[in-house]
Amino acid sequence: MNSTLKTLPDENGFFVPAVPGGHPSGRRCRDVKNFSRKFFGGSPGDGHGTQLNQGYGGRYVAETLMPLIGEIEAAYDAARVDPAFQERLNELRRDYVGRATPLYFAERLTEHFGGAQIYLKREDLNHTGAHKINNALGQALLAQRMGRQRLIAETGAGMHGVAVATVAARLGLGCVVYMGATDIERQQPNVQRMRLLGAEIVPVHSGTATLKDAMNEALRDWVTNVDDTFYIIGTVAGPAPYPRMVRDFQAVIGIETRAQLLTARGRLPDTLIACVGGGSNAMGLFHAFLDDAVVMVGVEAAGEGLESGRHAASLNGGSPGILHGNRTYLLQDDDGQIRDAHSISAGLDYPGIGPEHAHLHDSGRASYVAVTDDEALEAVGLCCRLEGILPALESSHALHHAGRLAARQEADQTIVVCLSGRGDKDMDTITRHLMPEEVES
């Protein structure tokens, strides 16, 4: 356990981080030692826990897909202990993706808020500009190992689509990306990048024409093309083993962060903060710290405000149900119909969340807050002006909460924020909201 983090055990043996107001959510988690084994059926990185406890996760898919998913699970379990597979993955991470990414001390942001020290895990500096390539590369190598020649993917902000198109080009595989028509309109730079990389883009006009609908269409494609197609799901959702598989490929974020901060400061962080849509960058950051006395905060998209109903905060404004092959928290009405999600950020505009986040939420091991569109935009401007870094709108949700929390903490506290991607893709949206005079001219 991190001895540098102040803790307050209560009469029931609960672990309570000593931050103003207690745990950010007011929830409490029992002793975090061996948390991952107790709640996920295995320690970080051991690969167990496919069927999650407490009724979350699972494999709710068409009968046609059951043998295929079983094949994927067996292939992944073999690949993850195969030294040759891991060597190839690590080689491409280093030489192609550009890992390890820096852990950057945001000195001017820290001075601005006047409290805890803020560090940024710079996933925006990966090849393609976001954390998405960590998972896309791993799954594409698995597809190649299984003899699949065609990759399909869903995408919202376009970063997962770009990552899949990129690794498909590198490995010589075909690529089809499903993208909601609404997202195509607001993420044109990424659409153009995917096409340049050789991917076929399939616009999805059904429903709200956003990420949920793109995922529905990708699943339909997969059902009808099981023999030659591998579906690369972009987040820690979907039927088992996808949540575990995506988490494992993203876990490099937290593994690096842990080593980097120990080298820089000789201690673990006090708080980890990451934005949460489906939640892959957050699980990637959190997983290496599950058994340590480190506070974990996921930041959902509050959109126009939780009370407005126009948000994408599944944990703060949803309830358990089944979506895209797994049981988790989601936005639904009284009849169980999926409600529309809203966020200024296309990557957070999803009405569900990964099942492992549902566990972390219910157990109190992590807390989940919500940040509005306007607050995220404010964080974009602040990070640009103070650090010379243009963050993605997704990451800006986490940045805003980090500033809010840092201002309430002491200077000896340390916060690590996952800067999950860069904001080049969001310039049209950012300009329209922060510099409307530029649009008018």
C-alpha cells in the first residue's frame, strides 16, 4: 500500500482517502489490498475474470457468434502467454506507436490551481494521436494470428477508426469502419484520414447516428461475415472476453505511469483521473493501481447538465441493463429502451459503460463524477494557454475535474490525468464555441 497517501480507516475497516470531503463520491471501499483478485477473479494482468462478478459483463450475443467468441477467447489466452506474440507487440509499441509516452508535470496548471501537483500521462503523443492504438494494435495482431484478413470497427470521435485503419495498413489487412452520420459531420478530419489510410467508411443513419448505432451495425456485419472478419471493439465493453482483452492492451498506460512516477517522485500518485465514455483509457490507467491506496476518479460527460437529460453519464444518470453483449450501467427509460446520449465530445457520446467500471462504481473502489460541455471547453482553453497543449474534448472533461480537485488539495498531493488524445480533430467544434468570431468571418 502507498504509505505516502494519508488514509482514515473507519470502524468497519473501510479505506477512506483523506481528501477534503472524503472519497470524491462519498462511497467507501474495503481494504484495497488484493482488490483485483476479489472483484475481478484475478490479479492485474493474470487474464482471469472473463465472466465478471455481481452480474456485470457476460456474453449476450446471437447464437451465431458464440463459437467465434469462444475461439477468440481461446486464441487470446494463448497469445497473452506466448513470448513471440508479446515480443512482436512490444516491438511495435516501441518502434511504431512510440511508447513509452511521457508523464509530464503540468507546472503552470499546477501553479494556476495552487494545490496538488498535476501530471499528464501523454497518450496524445502516441502515433495517431490517442490511446486507441494501444488496443487496435493488440487486437489486429491477434486477428492476424487467427488468420483473419478483414478488420471491422465502430468509431465515434474517429480516433479508434483511425487507429484500426492505421494498423490494418501496417499489417496488410482489409478495413471497414462504421461511423454515425452525425459523427462523420463533426469529425471530418478523421474521416479523411481513415480514407487516406485505405479504410472503407460506412455511414450509419439509424437511431441518433452516433457511436451506439455504429456499434450496432458493426455487430450485424460480424454476424454475417464470421469466417474472415475480426471485430475490433474500441472500448472495454461488448461480450466477454472483449472488456478484459481491451483492458489488458490498454493497461500499458498505468504500468508506465506507475514506473515513471516512482522514478520521478519515489512514490505512487494520490489520485488518478480519466474521462469515461466506454472507459478504455480509464481502465488502462486504473488497472495497475487497483491494489494500492490510490484514489481513482472517472469523469463522465454531463453534456448540458444531468438534470437536463441531455448527457452521457451512464453511472451518474443510468441503471443496470444489457447493451452490446454485456450487462452494465446504461441510459434507458422505464421500458428498458436505450435513451439518447449527448456530449459535445463524440468519443464520450455513448449510452453505456464498460462492465468493470460498473464493478468499481458499485464497490466504491472508484468514484465517478460528471463534467458539462461548457466545463470541458473551459479546460481546453486553459490547457492551451498555460501548457501549450491542445487536448481532445474527451480528455478535457478529466482536466476540468483535475483542476477542481487540485485546488482543494495540498501541494504535497499528486494527481495524474490521462490525456487520452489531442484536440486537432475537435478544432471545428472548439472554434465554433470558443472563437465564434472566427467562424463568422
